[in-house]
Amino acid sequence: LNYIIDNRKTQARAHACRAWRPQDAMKARTMNFATPGSPRLRLLAMLASAAVLGGCASFSPDGGFATVEKTAKDRLGKDVQWARSDADQDRISKRVGELLSKPLTVDDAVQVALLNNRGLQATFQDLGISEAEVVQAGRLPNPGFSFGRSSRGDEREIERGLHFNIARLIAMPFIGQMEARRFEQTKGMVAMSVLSLAADTRKAYYNALAAEETVRYMRKVKQTADASAELARRMEQVGNFNKLQRAREQVFYADASLNLARAEQAQRATRERLTRLLGAWGTQTQFSLPERLPDLPKDVMELPDIERVALSQRLDVQGAKLAAEQTARNLGLTRTTRFVNVLELGLIRNSSNEEPTQRGWEIGFELPLFDWGGARVARAEAVYMQTVHRAAETAINARSEVREAYTGYRSAYDIARHHRDQIVPLNQRIA
């Protein structure tokens, strides 16, 4: 340890951080162990490699957020921002206020949700948690120190011990790689949360807009029913309507009032759903929507290879594949460390007032007498097979979901076009 501390200068350490790679450390450690020489020098070489890796472990400038930003920009054409400070939150609030000050379009609604939704901001913190675990995996384990004092008659004996977890040092590169893969998986999950929020906001926006337009239509129907009911009452008074005819107009009026009440409740519910996705509160909830839905597109989208696109682009499928690969590598680590679970190296210095100072070292490890690690390996294999089946299920469900979504889109387009071209003109002529 003194050799490492005395000779690792700040400038050399910075140079090593720029040039050293984990695979280089693994190679160097293997060469040191394979080269004949003093065991003490080999131990110092291994500790030096681990020290360099531990010194290089640090947080990235963006915390892994660049991947999420790129996904939002490429797939949605929208901006996302991680509110890490009060200044970031102030900039977000200012941008959100500008977007909500005018009638909200669907693109603006998606942008507001991506900036202002607190649930999404909480999901962004998963990046910080995962990166902290990556950095922690690259840090050297703390040594242990023991101190003891004993007496035997006039003899006083003092024991000092310094212990290092060698098993933890050996496993550092493997654990670091495992946490790095988990960090990549977290990036994909956060990016998928961004896309899911955008899709939910878009759907909620159109539902809220349709509900408001339905309320306006139902109010017109009720006004017509009011006039019809009043006309029926007067016609009955002068003898031109019988009781059956007036009752029919009263039923029409009652149904119109009921339908208006239901439409107003649906309008409030859909607007609140949109408000929650936007993360709006206080004066932000007073946002306005356009007066009518947009026109039906002229042509329908043809997507013959939709399943292939889904398997290649859906983030949940990519995440399932990464999870299976990560579990497979973790299984290899479990098999490697099944026998060497606890391995500690200790330096001893015992002093006595009657005997010369005693110096030495000791190694402590777990004896695999009762637990040979078979249960851990069996559990890891079961977890791996579970992950493989989950990945296959995700791919199968992705194929089915995109087929269902596309057929639903085609059916909705055909139904809307039939209403526009057939039913609405007929009702206009009848009216």
C-alpha cells in the first residue's frame, strides 16, 4: 500500500484514467500473475490495477441523458429536459407557460407533457441511480482495520490488522461490466417511458377535444329539444297534438338532457386525464383547446412490413434482448465465484513489551463444506431461462399488438370516412 500511495502521482493517475481500459486492466493482471516473480509484487500489481480503475470511476457529464434526448428528437421531434436544479425547473416552467398561453395543439400538448410531467421527471432519476451504481461498482472496497490489546501477567500485547477483500477486487471488472449493461438497460427503459407518455398524451388530447365538441353538439340538440317540447305543449293545448305525440316530444327532451349531462361528465373526465399527463396545476389547468377536431386525412397509411419495423424499433423488445444477454453474463459470473465467495487478505503487526514485533499476513476464505454454490448457480440458470421466455413473449406480443393497432387504425379510418361521406349527408337532407 505504501508503494502504491508513494508512487502514484496525480499527473500519472490522470494519464492512466484517460488511457486505461477495463480490458487492459484484466490483461495486465493476467500477465502479472503469469509472470514468475515475488508473490508480493504480483499482489501489488493487482492492487495497482484495481486502484487505477477505482480512481477512474466517475460520473458522466450528462448522466446518460443524451440517449433519451436523442430518442425523443429522432422519434418524436420533441425536446426533453431533466430538471436537476431550480434553474432547470424555472426554464421548464417558462417554456410550458408559453405553450399553454395559446390554444393547445397536439404537438404542443406532447411537448408540454415531456417537459412538465413530474412522473417522467421521477423516471429520469433512475438514470442517476443506475449511474451511481456503475460508479460504485468501480470504486475500491474499503479496507478493514482491527486493533486488539491483551495482557498476560506483566506482558502487554497489542495486535493490529489491516484486511482487504480480495474477492471483491477480483470481481470488480465483472461487476463493473454488469452494472454498465444495467445502466444501458435503464436508458432504454427511460426512453420507452418518454415514448409511452407521448403516445398517451396524444390519445388523451384527441379524446378531450372530441369530448368538448360532443358537448357543444349535445347543447344544440337540447336547445332543439326545448323548442320541440314547447311546441308540442302548445299544439296539444289547441288540439293539434294528442297526448301520445306530446309524450314522444317529452321523451326526446328527456333523452337530450340526459345525453348532455353524460357528455359534460365525459368532457370533464377526459380533460382531467389530459391535465394529469401534462402535469398542469394551478393556473396551468386553464389551457384552451381548438373548437373542432382536425379533418380526416386524405389517404390511409400503408404499412406492409409493420411487424419487422416493430421488432427492430420497439424499445421493449430491445430491452428484453438486453436483459437476456445481461442475465447470461451474470450467470457466468455466478459460476466463476461459486467457490470463491469470501476471500480476504490481511496484514498483521503484533507488538509486545517483552517480545520482538511480529509482522506477517493472513488470508481468510470460506470453506465450501456445506454450501458448494450449486443453489446460486441453479437460481441463476432459472432466472436466465425466465428472462429468455420473457424476451420471446415480448417479441410475440409486439407482433400481435402492432397488427391489432394497425387493423384498428384502418377500421377507424374507414368508419370515419363512411360517416363523413354517407351518414352525415343523409342526416343533413333528412333534417
